[in-house]
Amino acid sequence: MKRIIVIVLMLSFVCSTVFTAGTTEQQQVKTITLATGDAIGSMRNLAGEYFKKEIEKHPELNLEVNHVQGAVLGTANQIMDQVVEGSVHLFGNDIAWIVPYDPDFQPISFGFMFRDVDHMNAYFKSQLFLELADKVAKDNDLRILAPVPMASRMFFSVKPLKTIDDFKGLKVRAPGLEMFVKSYEAYGASPTTVAWNEIFLALKTKLVEAAHGPVADVIANKWHLAAPYITRTEDMYAANAWYVNEAFWQGLSDAQRKGVQDALETTNVWSFEQTKELEQELIDQMVSEGAIYSATFADREKLRVQAINAVKKLEASGKWSAGLVDAIQAIE
């Protein structure tokens, strides 16, 4: 009888141990709530799906990704607020959304601040950027991860943009970010704030006469069907960044943080190559559907001079640290 009782107790202990171990292991699995905000099929949306698959390749990380696709969580600005509060853990979208969190990020969204994508990439690797990113994480519970330059933004307009005079009074869609507004004003345009998912209708109804973005993001939103004139000005380079709630980030293990960082870097490489390869193909598709593409803008240098003069006046007014514009432009 005693032997039976001992055996029963031993079995109970073993079962309890296995159950507890299984529960502990289950508790270690963390779900990353991811948002990308753009239309399903857009480059950012596809990047979110790519990242999810990269994480799924590594079950040892005990991470899973819930990718909330499309614009169901609101505008990019609203999703950033959700990252800060922690209801969204990770958000992949434009680098410009970091700008409101520290004044020294403001110049990076101004027209003609970067010479090309190599210059922008060098800035992202510089101490100037890295120290500022750490400061924002500490002050705002929001960390920026793995920013990567993408393609040049282009203007999609309802009428041709051939000279600098064509920008005068042009009603250009702007996101709810001051530096985009100030850039377009420096070009002579009249910016109007419109949410990303409402741009097509705004162009169609001529609430705005132009919008600005990389073709890989635009194609899913069909701007070219409402604004058929595509103009490459090489004034701003789109960059994607990943924003993570700092408390969530610090709650991950070292291995999990490294795994997420590696997956983001892999996703960035894929995204950049996809954007590069697809750009001309997408332009050709838009042209076949009635768009008219201008590969150069004759008055680009005049536009650049106006923009640089305007951004230096903003700096002189105390908008950010003195000398920052020159420091960014001096990065090799």
C-alpha cells in the first residue's frame, strides 16, 4: 500500500513538473504586435510580412508576430502614439515620423538635406544619429531601429511640372509633419495635410494637385490614375524605419533583441533590393496605364538653393541645434 502511495506521489510530482515546465516555456513566448499602416500590397506592408516570416524561421526565439495589416489602426501619427503607449509594439514606416520626438531630427525631413541614398545611410550610421536615437528612447519610451534609405520620392501631379514656376501655388499633399510642410513652402507650393490612405481621392477631386512619394509605395494606392504626371526631382529620399516601444524592447531577452534586429536588417536588405529592382518596372507600368514620366527636372538646382536657404533660416530661428544642417551635410 505504501509503495502504491509513493508511486502515485512520484507520478503526481513528475506530471506537475512537466506541466509547470510547459507553462513556463509557454509564458516565455511573446507576441510582437506589428503595424505597417500602408495599403495591403504596398512595399511597407510586404516588408512587414517578410519580417514575420523571418521571425518564424527561428522558433528558438520564442517570438511570434501579429501583423495588423492596412490602415485599420489609424494614421501613421496615431499608430506612433500607440507604440509609445505600448498597444502596438513595432511599427514600420517612414523615418519622418521620428521627427516630432526631438527637434534635432527635424532637418532630416527637409528637402535636399541629403545628396543621395549613400549620404543618408552614412548619417544613419553616424554618432550624430545614434546618440540622438538613444536620447529619444530614454525621453519618449520610443526606440528607432534599423533605418534604411529607400528610393527617391517623386511628384505625382494633375498637371506637368517643368520649371520652378510650376511649383508656385501648387496644392501639394503633405503629411502632418512640419518639415514636409516647410519644404513644400520653400519650393513655392501650397501644402495641404491629407492622410496617406485618402490621397487618391484628394487627387481625384483636386483637393490637392500633387502628392509626393516613392513609386513602390504609390503603386498600391493608384495615384497615377488621378495624377498622371510623374516628375523625378531627387529632392527627398524615402527611408523606412522601425519604431519599437522601449519598455517592450527592454523586456525582451538579449537573444530575442538580437533576433529581432537581425530579422529587421534582413528585411531591410530585401526591401531595398525590391524597391530598386521594381522602380523602373513600376514606372513602366504606370506609363502603360496613361502616366507621363519625366526622369529629370530642369530647375532642380534652383529648387535646391531655395530649400537650403529656407532650412538655414529655420535653424537660425532656433528650431534645432545650431550648426546641425552643416554637420549633416558634411557627413561623408
